[in-house]
Amino acid sequence: MSVDPQLANAEHDWARASHAWLRGWGWVALGLVGLGCAPKTGWERTDQRACAPDAPATLCVDADPDRPLKVDLGGTTLVAGECAVAPEPDASGRLGIVTTDGAGQSTKHRIRIARSTMTRVAVDGEGELTLVSRDACDASVPAAR
């Protein structure tokens, strides 16, 4: 059985071209995957309830209903009514959160956070996390110096 030389060359050229494309775009794809997650550590509790337009992402846990609740995110722990700020100004993506109720029942969640926004969440009696609001930071708040 003989193989048509033009067909053999075409298959070889296609394989070489697709390999070159994967090699070139593979780094871009890996970079995009890395952009999908918010920082896993370095978040800090904050007393600020407003943010400037250039501020890092902020996540707040609503205090209603008032009951024992612990929220672990990004290396810090919050209770109802507290907020945390991202370690990097450009931090955006999906953030892993673990909520623990008064009985010790833990539930894992993921929520999207974005730079220059304040995200408010609430946890219901069954441990479900719900998005309350996601507001852009206000230009009337002075920028951090």
C-alpha cells in the first residue's frame, strides 16, 4: 500500500502548524486560567464600609439575621457585620469561602469578586450564601494614599 506523498506532507504540515499554535497560545490559555481566581491569602479585616474607585475588592458579610456565624476567606475570618479587603488592588475572580454556623456545620462556597467593588453577602439558616449586592466603589470617597 502506497501513500500519496502530497497527502503525507499535508498531514505533516497540519500537525506541525497545530503544534506551533498550541505552543504559542498555550501560555495565553494558562494565563487566562490564572486570572480566574481571587487571592487565596492576604485578605484583611477592615472597618471601612465605603471604598474609593481605585480600591481593592471588598467583601462584607451582612449581620442579618443575627446568629453565630463564622466566614473564612482569603486567610482571615469574619463574623456577621464585618468586611475584608483583598491584598491586591487588581484582585478579581472567584473567591473560595467557608461558612461555619453555631452548630459547627461548615459549607464551602465560591463567589465572584471584582476590583473596585464592594460585594455584600448573607448566609441563611441552611448555610447557603446569597449575593446581597455588588456595588462599584464611589468616586466621592478619597483614594487611599
